[in-house]
Amino acid sequence: MDFETYVARSRRGLLRFAIVLTNDPELAQDVVQEVLLKAGQRWRKIGRLDQPHAYVRRMLSNEVISQHRRWGRVEARPESDLDRPTADRLAGVDRREAIVRELARLPVQQRAAVVLRYFEDLSDEQIGDILGCRPATVRAHLHRALQALRVEATVTALTPVR
């Protein structure tokens, strides 16, 4: 498959993956663009691999992790007034935004593991290949992430509504 065909087929999926990892659509577009630029320069080698998409996904996750390390843990948080619920017809949107907001609070490795498992439906081995770690480490990331999400959900449920 040539590079242009690959980009046409995979760009939207890579962008969705990047948006969930970065929690910032604009940054996600920049990261995907950067990764595709690098992949395009090395496509002769990447295109010959058994799974070029897995390789590019790993490039993407590595780029997000690198940017996270470069910029530290500085994250913009929306005002609490923006978190108020809206009409019932938008309940699905609210729920999705709440999930993405909770994922954004996780460390980047845990967030990547959760996204790859539950959004991309990959196995521990595949996630380990993408993140550059062992399957046991993937399971540890998933366990810690799910525990953190459960604690946050419990605290939110116990918080009185004013």
C-alpha cells in the first residue's frame, strides 16, 4: 500500500486516538500531522512491515508521551460552571465529555493503555508493542487507571448536589 492510500484510510482513526490521548483536538491534529510527516519520510521501510498501522500508532503514542514530558503536567482545566449538565437530548454528549475529561486526569501511559484497550480493542501484547512495555506492565497500567477512575466516580457520586 502506498502512503497516500494509508493516510486516506487511517487518518481519522489516528486523529480520534490522538484526541483521546491528548484531550485537546488542536494538539491532536498537530501530533497526527507531525507523525504522518515522519512516517511519510520513512514510508519505504514502514510500508514493508507486516502491520504498518501498528507501527504508526506506536509513533503516535510515543509522540504524545514525548510532548507530555516536554511540557510537563501543565493542563488547562475548564471552569466548573462549564461542567453543569444540559438538556436530556444531549445526555450522550455529556457522558462522552465526562469520560474524556476523566481520562485526561490519568497519567499519559495509563490513558494510552485504556484508550488502546477499550477504544481500539487491542490485546495486552498489542498494547505492549505500541507502548514499548511488557504485557504485565500494560495490565498494571490498566489496573491503576481503572482504580483511579472508580475512585473518582465514587467521590463524584458521594458529592452533594447544591
